Amino acid sequence: MAFARRNLRTLALLLVAGATAFALLDPASAAKVVEVTVLGVYSTARMFAAYLLALLFSVAYGAAAASNKRAGAILLPVLDVLQSVPILGFFPAALLFFVNSFPRNPIGLEIAIVFLIFTSMAWNMAFGVYEALSTMPQDLEDASKVFGVRDWLRFRRLMFPAMVPKLVYNSMLSWTVGWFYLVASEAIQAGTELGTMTTLVRPGLGSWIFSAGARGDGAAIAIGIGVLGAVVLALDTFVWRPLSVWSERFRLDVTAGGEVPRVPGPYERLRWLPRFPRMRRTLRVWIAPVARRWERVVAPLDRYYTAHPHVVRNVRRIDLAMFLVIFVIVIGAGLLGIASMFTRPLPTGVSAIPNAILHSLARLALAYALCAAWTIPVAAWIVRSPRASRYATPALEVVASIPATALFPAIIAFSVLAVSAWSLQAELAALLIALFAMQWYLLFNLIAGMRNLPADLDEAARAFGLRGWTYWKRVLLPAVVPSLLTGSITAWGAGWNALIVAEYISYGGTTYEVLGIGDLIASATYSASPQPELLYLSILALILVVLAMNKLLWRPLIRRASKRFRYELV
């Protein structure tokens, strides 16, 4: 212990000495690092605010869709629509409801940024909650009914524990996606009354990277990536990795076998620091009275809801009715707006929408195939190797958090060197960005699904001598089918969103375009003469394609998987 402390103090002194020397030798760059660090605090605060909203939304929405079939028939298609809307599609709502509601006041723009980050986090988390609850063993549901566990008590004792593992991993993924779209959220481009474009910017890592990318300043981008990586690594060490270990307690195992989860390496090595035990004791002293008071408040509610189940049913009916009213109003207003567009001459470029959709679909299909080819074996390696889980997962989370805009210099340089002889650099760049956006959804969902593989099932497979391809075919692949489908749905949703960035790249004063629906949407938004009709028609076409894929492909597969690949505790 003393040796470790001396090593840590020596390392701290070396870091301080290195930072001091760097500041003396290059004060301008040192000042930039300090500035970007402060901007990182601003961005992290916005991310936390958006995540709390997404957490509340996903738990309520996913639980309602999974526990009520009639509500799910409405909620799931709505979630499909929301997920398929690109982040640019939410810009008009953010500008109208938030920015314009607080003219000349930055609070409106701050709320708009939080809202846009929320739209990049919430849908994936809601799908994760729905998948966890819809694949919950039927035996547990039957037992809860036999013992009279209903309503609020059922949510606390059955539904919430069942959703914890998936919710934790999808939260990690949603944070990764939030960092990905932070650039677009903190630098909102909008039209002015004079017909020109302006950029609404708030201080943060996203706006820093956006400005550096517009200038083609590679050094500033590198500083931004470095600070972003440090923030992500700190959050992974002190928040997500401990939460991942805690979520292992809620695995659906029949037997008590298996390895006892341990707190991962970096956090474990820092737990002995002098202030940490004192901090934990202080937190326990503060939290214990709050927890006891919460239990005293919740206990009467549990008793009341158990004795009066009709109250909960009536509240649910009222909530569903209010949601339907709001849904009808919003959809009606949207349909009226769409109908009004058709009363005017169609804008130029509408005829290119079908061809653009086909090109984008082919691009995403190729990116998805490449994603599946490497994420399935890598997820299995990470889950089955404690060392890989401890060290590879944080590294992948740091890499996944890097926004696509920050990678433009490397992606464009690689694309130009690789395929410039065939004039395909824009195509390759678009494919790489789509691949980068989709792969993390698949990887982290697969990791979550493989971690939830019951230990007794794995032990039985080993006892029967299942190895190699037989083990994969009979145990591992069937076990991860629900997570693979959930990851595929969200990966394709992220891919459609990423096409806005992938098919219309503006870097260093040069624009790289390829034919696709993302190019049409971005051109209609960012051109000197914006075309709102073309923007909305392109988004409408994209939504229809996504809904058709979900209805004809993903939903039948999910229904089949929930019946065929469901764990039963018998």
C-alpha cells in the first residue's frame, strides 16, 4: 500500500512537472488546454441534464410498451418514427419552442442543446428497456401474479431489476452517441430573416471541435479530442464501470455459480486513496437518512396500490388518453403542414429522393455487414476474457465517444490516399463515417446480451463438452439474438442519422458530397437558399422507409426471437 502511494505521488509530481514545463515552453497551447478543459465541464453538465431526462423517459416509455400490449401497439411505432428522424429534423422544433421563446437570452439555446442531445440518447435506452422486459422469463411473471405482486410493487421488485443490466449498458452507449452528436447540438445552424445562414453557438467541446473543423485546425481538433478522451475515461472509471459491476447482481441465474463480479482495474486501484474511505463514510451518513425516509414514504404507497389496484389502472388510462390526445394533435398538425406543402409547386430535387434512398440503403447495408463481421467475435472475446473486459471496454468506449467531425481529417486523408485514383474518396469517407456510427450500437448491445447469459446455461454447455463452432451455434448465438436485433434496429437508426454527416462533409473549406438522402437533407438545410419543403419531404421519405423496414423486417424478427430465444427458469 505504502509503495503504491509513493508511486502515485511520484507520478503526480511528474505530471505536474510535465504540465509546468509544457506551459512554460508553449504558453499558447497550454492556455488552449485550460480553455478546452473548462468547455469540457460545460458539455458534461449538458450531457448529464439530457441523460436524466432520457432516463426518466426510457424507463416510463419502455415499461409502458412492454407491460401493456394495447399501449405497445401505439408506443413502439411512435418510437420507431422518433428514432428514424435525423437530428436535423429536430432543429426546427428546438428553434421554434426553445430559442425563439427566449429571445436574446442564452437559456433558450441551452435548453435547445439539452433537448437535441436528449433526442440522441432516449430512443436507444427506451428500446433497451422494452427488450429487457419483453424477454423476461414467463416464470417470474407467473410467480409475481401468484404472490399478488402488482402495480408499483411489481415495478420495484420485478420490472426495474430486470431492466437494470440492459439499461446500464444502453446508458453507456447513449452517452457515446451523445458525444457523437454533441458537435451538431452545440453549434446549431439556422436561417435568418435576411435569407442567410447563421450559427448559434454555446461554449462547449462540441462547438470547439466544430469551429476547429471549419478552420481545418488539426491541432485544435487534437486538443479537443484529448480533453474529450480524458472526460470519457474519467466517467468510465468512476461511473460506468462500477455501475456495470453493480448491474451484474441482477443477472437471471438459477444457480449461484459463476465468478463473483469485481470492480474493474482502474477504479479498484484507486479505492485505497486516503480521501476515498472518508468520502464513502460521509456519503453513507448523508444518504442513509434519505434512503430510510424514502422507504417510509414509499411503503404506504405500496400498501395503498396493492389494496386499490383500480386506482393504478385508472391513472394508466388517464395517462394513455392524455398521450393519445397530444399524439393526435402533433400528428394532425404535421399532416396539415405536409398537406399545405403539396398545395404549392414541388421544390426542385424531389425527383431525386427515391434514387437517393436506394443509394443510402445500399451504403448502410454494406456498413452493417462490416459491423456485424467484427462486433460479434469481439463482443464474445470481451465477455469471455476478464482481462479484455477490464481493459478493452474502456478503450473502446473512449474511441466510440470521439465525434465523427473530429475524425474528418483522418477519414478524408485516408480516403484520398486509398481511392482517389478512382474518384471514390467521398464514397469511402461516407461509408467509414456510417460504419463508425453504427458499430458501437451493435458492439455494446452484444456485450450486454452476452453478459446476461445465465451462468448455469454456460456451465451446462461446458459439462456437455460444447466447444468451438458447436458452442457458438447452440448456445452463444441463440442467446444474443434479442440483443443483436435491438442493436441492429438502433444501429440502422444511427446509420440513417449519420448519413447527414457522412454524405455531406464540409471540412477545411471543401465540401465532399455523395448521392444519398443525407446529402439531400443537408443540402436543403445548409445551402445559401434553404429549402424547407425539400427538407421535410426528404425526412418524410426517410421515416416511411424506416417504418417499412421495422414493420416488414425487424418487428417480425423480434416477435420470433422473444418466443424462441427466451430464458425459462424451469
